[in-house]
Amino acid sequence: MICCKECIDLLYDYIEGSLSQDTSKSLEEHFEECPPCIAFLNTYKSTTTLCRETLNQIKIPDEVRHTLQSFLKEQKKQKEKK
Amino acid sequence: MSFTQQKEDKEIEEALVRDLQAGDVEAYDKIAELYQKKIYALSFNLLRNQMDAQDVTQEVLLTLFRKINTFQGKSAFSSWVYRITLNSSYMKLRSKKKEPNVSIDELLPSFNSAGFQQEKIQDWSENTESLLFDNETREVINKAVGLLPEKEKVVFLLRDVEGLSTEKVGEILDLTIPAVKSRLHRARLFLRKKLSGYFEEYNSQKGDI
């Protein structure tokens, strides 16, 4: 029977689906008897989702986009002159 | 991403590199179109400042145009772009005042001698989706990511936020696969702990009403 520490060490590979069948099975047996570790698994997964969704909301602001456009134009002009 | 999609992306990248190396000016726009959002988002997530991220994006684009002939194709072109972005962002970071480093170990889970969890774990994972567009939640998440030590933060941003594969992150950062996995796991544990404080309090306040 695996303990909580081992369970948490294995979480990464468990979520990736890269554990062997046997290890996966003992992990799931641990979950059945350990609600705190299920809570840990759920919140570990949620953390990734929440952070990804939040940090992916970043868009290039319009003024930055305009600056980059004129910067590109300038670079192209310089290159063509050469 | 499907295998065909990956293959197509690779072909587009390779054609673009050839055009750039041949001095095709039109390739500038294509490069910008393909990469500027990625460059901007990654540098913004590292620097948390619009002006700095804009500077880095310009610098990176300029480096891509000027140094394209030094790109030898040993790694994927996109890995090269990410590496230049990271270098440029770190240069910018170093020129700023340094925030005190937080020790990640203090925030990792603790166990008793039998290997059982010592703290009470609450499951706050339900209904958090509805809080995603809440300004306070966003602020808490940004702050938590901002507190991650650099080594863990960059792996987290590339793998979990950008969605790159473990192998690709290893290539960009010159790390072994186990090293990428271990840093990512530590980053997630750190962030989970940071977010737990916030969501547990949020849930208990909601319970009071």
C-alpha cells in the first residue's frame, strides 16, 4: 500500500498517463481510502487549468501592436535600401 | 496537436527560415504574424510589464531578422525563437530591481514519518471555473505565478501555459526530461498551495453567507 507522500510524487505521471498499470492501480487503491489525496489530486489539476486559462488571456494591446507594425515597416525599409 | 498539424507547422517554419535566409523582406511580416503573440505573451508573463514586453518583442524580432544566418537548424526554429525570447527577457529582468526569492521548499506538501499528509486538504476544485474572469482571482493567480522562482517559472510557462511538449521544453532549456518534469511538478505544487489559501478562504466566506 502506498503512502500519501508516494502518491503525491506520482501525481505528475499519473495525470500524464505514463505510470505502469500496476502502479496506477495501487495509486487508485490509495485514492479510494484517502479523501485528502483525492482533494489534492483535484486541486492539483485545477491549479494547472486555472493558471493556464488566466495566463493565456494575454493579448497584445493595440498600442503595442501599432508600435510593432511601424517597427516592422521601418526594418523592411532599411533592409530594402541595402 | 495532431501529427499532421505538427508536420505542416514544421514545413511552414522551414520555408520561412529559407525565405529569411535568402533575404526575402516579405518573410518579416510572416515571422511577426506567426510569433509576435507568443513572444509577447511569454515575455509579459515573465516581466509583468507592457512596455518591457514590447521592448523584448521588438528586440527578439530584430534578432531573428539579423541573426537568421546563424540559425543552423540543429533544433526547431520555434525553439530558437523561444530561447532568444527567454534570454532577452532575462536581460531585462536583471536590469531591474530584484524581488526577494521565495523558497519553494517551504510550500511543498509536508508528511509525517509514516508518509501521511500533515495538513488538512480541502477540495476547492469545484466551481472555480466560474471565478476565472473575476479580477481578484486573476490577480491572485498572476501574483502566485510571479512568486515562482525563475527556474520553475520558465518550465511552467512553456509547458503548462504555452502547452509545449516536455521534450520541446527540454530542448529549449537544455534540460533532461526528468529535470523538466521535476521542475514542473514543483511549480504546480507551489501554485496549488498558493491558490489553496485563496480558494479555501473564498469558500469559507461563501459558506458564512
